[in-house]
Amino acid sequence: MDDDKSRTLDFKEFTKGLHDYAVLIDKAEAEKIFQTFDKDGNGTIDFDEFLLTLRPPMSNSRKEVIMQAFRKLDKTGDGVITIEDLQGVYNVKHHPKYQNGEWSEEQVFRTFLDNFDSPYDKDGQVTTEEFMNYYAGVSASIDTDVYFIVMMKNAWKI
């Protein structure tokens, strides 16, 4: 669908994709669906907007446990998790690539942060929104709030 490889879909690409996949709807309905996905109203749908639209909403209890984990990692309290924040809460000494000398401490931290960082902006910092988006994806595959909360509390020791 992404004919120009821009990692976004404009309306023309979107309607062509609908046609290619034999989705038969009129232009007005296609526009309405497109606008639902285009959260920021810039005339394109990026991958994050696509996922946000498809994911089921999270309960407040799930959001709260995610924020507890975020606050635990964000030692400076500035709303961003950095390598400096992780140094006090994440021990790299048990990471196999650190143990065999393949990675430095900083590489282990950076790889850890990259898991949560936006796929299009790997800046070595994880914002609240990026952390929440990561766990929204995890949350979508876990049926019950109880199981999700237990998993988060065990994973982050909160």
C-alpha cells in the first residue's frame, strides 16, 4: 500500500490499497475511515496512528500500573527515561552480551531503551507516550486486567 515507501499512507495510497484488497466502499466512506486513522489530521496515516486506531483501549488500572513502572525507571522525574535513569535500576552485568564482552554497558542500556523507543525516532530516550504505546501493544494480547497487572508488577518489581 505504501507505494512511495514514505512509511505513511496518503488518501490516494489508502484508496488504492482498499481497491487492491477488494474492499468495495464509496469515496465518502473511505474518507471517513481515513480520517478515523489520521489522528493528527495531517493528511497521512503513519504506523503509530494505524496501531492506535486498531488497538483496544486500556483500562485505567492497566494505565496506572504502566505509569508505576515508568516512574520507577524515570529516576530524575523529568518524564523521560534515559541511560542515566537506568544506571540505578537496571543491572547490565547479567546480560549475556555484556558478559562475553560483545557489548559495553552503554550498548546494553541503549538496546534496552530501543525496545520502548519509537521505531522512527531512536533517540536513546523513552517518553511516557512511547512507554505507554509499547505496553498498549503488550496489553492487547492479554485478556484480563488481573493477569496484565500481575505481569507488570512481577516484571518491574512494583
